[in-house]
Amino acid sequence: MGELSITVNIADRPYKLRIDPVEEENVRKAVKIVNDKIKDYSKAYDYKDRQDLLAMVALQYATGVVDYEIRETVEKKKDIDRLVDIDKLLTETLSKD
């Protein structure tokens, strides 16, 4: 499929994007989430301009990504440790025969 040209508004500014059509729904959902967060921050905090709100939204989501990556690394290590334990058990069991 070809690319799709869309315009999205983030913080009341239009941005033209070229995306794969299958991504459109996710992009539009993400735009809504960002705009909703900007609105929430604008009600909760004093700010000089929209850039401050965008920075706060970006920081929130970047922190979430970092947290997710850390959790994934921990889970992968646990999985590897479990597999090593299973391998040891199998090796011990098979070497007894």
C-alpha cells in the first residue's frame, strides 16, 4: 500500500504527516492522548507557553518508556535464569541414564 498524507493538530498547531495507512488509527489516538495530556497539564500547572506543556508531556512519556525498558530487561533476565535452571535439571536428569 502507498503512503497516506494526513494533517494532525498537536497543541493547536497543524503537522502534515505521511504514514502507512495501517498506522492512521494509532497516530490519531496518540495525537488525542498528547492533546488531552496538554489540556490536563494546562489546568493543573502555571506555564509560560505551550512549549512548557509539550516538554512535560514528552517527559512523562519518555519516563514511561524508560520504566518499561527496565521492566523488560528484568523480565528477560528472569526468563534466562529460569531457562538456565531448566537446562541444568535436564542435563542432570539425562546424564543419570
